[in-house]
Amino acid sequence: MKRKTARILSMLLVLVMVFASQVIGMAALASAETVTPAATAAPVIDWGTLVTQVVVWIIGALAAVAAWALKKYVYPWFLTVIVPWLKTHNLIVLAEMAVKYAEAELGRYTGEEKWKLAIALMQAKGFDIYSEDVIAALKAAWEMLDLAQIAAGIKNAEPPDSITT
């Protein structure tokens, strides 16, 4: 499917370039005809039109080579490097946001409710909440928040006596 789409797009690009060069050529030819006298004379080469046609074809060829290079090298790199990185980055950022929101919304000592709220927020953003990656990202964000609160002196390193049994 991807090859068929690439072929169709390249053919459309070629057709557009051919059409554009023909339109430019007709406009130059029409302007040359209005300037030349009606008398029969030796054919005159319009160097401006000829140079314009050559430049248009060179630009078209360079555009085709650039499109091929993008498709051959940049697009696969984008799919194998950038897209997975963006997915992971978005997962981590949204997990941190969900954990911080749950902490701010429900406060301390409500771990189970905060976990359910964080899971619900991740599900609302379109993530598969049963995925190990989502669970790991939420746990890591939760641990980072705990460590930040301990470092700030807001939270003790050990849980309070009322929670331990």
C-alpha cells in the first residue's frame, strides 16, 4: 500500500512539473510571438524561454531526488526513532501529570483512590491501562513524587504508625 501511494504521489509530482513547464513555455512563446514581426524571417531562438525551461526541469529533477531521499532515508528513521520516542515521552509526561493531579486532588493517605484516579486519567487520554508500560510509568512517576516530597520535607521516609499494622 505504501509503495502504491509513493508511486501515485511521484507520478502526480511529475505531471505537475510537466504542466508547469508547459504553461511557462506557452506564456514565453506567446510573448515572443507578439514581439516578432509578422514577416517571414529566420527562426529566432528565444534564449530566455530556453533557459527558463532548463531551470524548471533542473528544479523538478532536484525535487524528485529530494523526495526520493526523504522517502528512502528520513521516513524510515522517523518511524523507527522519533515515533517510539514520542510515544514513550508522552506516556511518561502524562503519567507524571496524572500522579501529580491525583495527589493534588485527593491529598495524602488516600493511595488506592489516587491510583484509581491516575489510572482513569491515563485511560481518558487513550492509553491501554492494562499495559505493563503504563503501569510501570505510573509507578515510576509515583515514586518520583514520593522522593520529591521526602526531599522537600513534606513527607516522612517511613509511613505513619496508623497505616502500618
